[in-house]
Amino acid sequence: MGLEAVLMNRLFVTIVMYERSWQEASASPLLEKAVKNQQIQLLVYDNSPQSHDEPFFQHPLVTYFHDPANPGLSKAYNKGFKSASSGDFDLLLLLDQDTELTKAYLNFLMAETIGTEIGAVVPLIYSGTIQVSPVLADRYINRNLAYPATGEQKQRIMAINSGTAVTLAAIKKIGGFNDAFPLDFLDHWLFLRLHQEGFRFLIANQKLNHDLSVMHYKTMTRERYEQILTSESKFYRDFDKEKKKEHEKQLFFRTIKQALSPKMCRFSRRTWKEYLSFRKDHL
């Protein structure tokens, strides 16, 4: 099936790149075809140290923006939001270079009737054989995941940023993306805020593959782990406050698990320090 869907929704796509060429992005062939068919407008936000020059970036429906400061995701998404807001767009599709976009999902976004009560459309995201998104978020999210059914949902969920299509009306309602979460836990914050504003979610029966780097402890640097840990605690300390106690317990048990694991023991001391700090804040 090609990109022949009847256009009901105008789609603006923001893809964030880092140290990859355009051809190495999993979604690049499909996005190029959609641009050339005038079905989407595209922002390529490149956080790489060096810029990339591609003939495709000269297309009038493509904006290439190089930001060597590597500010993460929120800056890129807000730039996409600002660009989409200046046009008559309905959805902002968020992507990164590791998500394998499909024709079926792109057609779904362009052709599906999306009511005003919907804040975001999300696909089923798999990392290998494991579904990682969306998950139910009325409970503390850990390794024991629970999944919502496909279709329209009013339950609180969390979905990873990449593959999510947020309605422009919903982004405007929450005031854009929160720069307090430049990278990690921006997705947790986004779906919490959408839920707080009363929006529902449309879970598409569309499967996308994504390489979720935060699952790879073996190759994770201490600096990267520090970023994740700091954002995680900020989210539960300042936003999802009802789960503070669950997060405190999670930090305690994570410390023990890491100390006993050859792959993760190098992070255990830092997690223990975070546990003590988080606990002190709530005594």
C-alpha cells in the first residue's frame, strides 16, 4: 500500500537527529516520499556536532535546522510546534532517527477522523519483541508493565515521544513542551499534562519498531545515567507527586538490584545517593 490516503488531517513532522546522516534515519525514505507527494511538512532538527548537507533539505516543504549545542528534544519539539502553529496543521508527529515509520501508520494519521477530545495518537511501539509503549500510567511505571487496549482511551497512559502525534489544539492548551525536561521524562510529563487537561488518547492498532537506548545498561555511560536519574526524580518530585513514595521504594530496590548485577553495579552507588536525597526531601 502506498501513500494514497485521503488527506483529512494536515500533518507536520519533526524528526530529531544526532550523529547520523539523513540516509541512516529509519524513516527517511518514507518521509521523502510523503514530502515529494506534498502530504506532509517536515522539520529535520539536527543535534549533531557537525551539520549535514543533503539535496533533499532544499525542498520547500522541508526545514533543516542544525543545533550543535545538542539541547535534546524539547527545543526541537517546540520549534516544530511553532512552525506547525503558523500553518493550518492538525497534528505534530514526533520522530527520532531510530523509529521505523510505516506507510500504514502515516496513512492512518492522515486519514483517521480525530475528535476534539483527543490529545494524542499513539502507535504500538516495540523494542525487539517487547512492547514498550503505550503503557498504563495510573500506577508507577516499572518493569511490570500493563498495556491499554487499542482505540480511544480516557485512562491515563504514557507513550514514548517518537511515533506520537499530538494534536495542535492539545499542545496549545498545555503551552508547548516543557524545557525542564530537555530529553528524559519529557514523554511522562507530556502525557500527564494531557491527561490533567482532560484529553483522551487514540491508540492506533499500528506497530512500529524502535531501538530504545535507555534499555541498554551495558553501553550506557555514567553521564547518561545521571541525566536519566535526575529527570526521573524531578518528574516525581515536582509533577507526579502522588507517586513519590513508590519512586522512593523503586530507587531503594534498584540500588540493590544494580549492586548484584555485573552489568549495572557501576550505577548502584549513584542510585543509592539519589535514594537518600529523594527520601530526605520527603521526610
